[in-house]
Amino acid sequence: MAGRKESPWLERKERTVLESGHSSLYVYAQKDRDIQFAKWAQDEHYAVCGGGFPIIEDREVTGAICVSGLAHLEDHKVITEVLKQMI
């Protein structure tokens, strides 16, 4: 089943978002400027690529929306397109 195969990526993207407080694409874009993000890029527990987006309530990250299975920029685009429809 495709979903099960992708779940480690979803877990890694979620961890990246929850611990950084930013989208995983932001972490990817900042990895050459931020030593912590650079370390995460080499750590199998994190996914430093697009596809994870924070849910923020009252200025606090309360969860994450994560997509996996496409190219990482496309994963990110799926999330932003859905969020645009909801706003």
C-alpha cells in the first residue's frame, strides 16, 4: 500500500515542522544559513525538503499538515493549494 511506504517521510516531515516551527520547505531553503537545519539535512529523523506545513493557533504550532509521494516542491504545492481554498 503506497501510504504505508510513505509514512516514514510523513513522520520526518512532521518532526521537522514541529521542532522548527516552520514549513519543511523553509527549513530546506535555510539549511545553508542555519547550522541546526544543516545538521537536520544529514539526520535520518528529519526531512529537509518541501511537504510539511505548520498549523499555528494563537502564535503556537499545534500540529502539521504533511504530504509525501510527489517531488518535494509538488508536495508543498498540494498543501498551499488546499489552504488557499480553505481561506
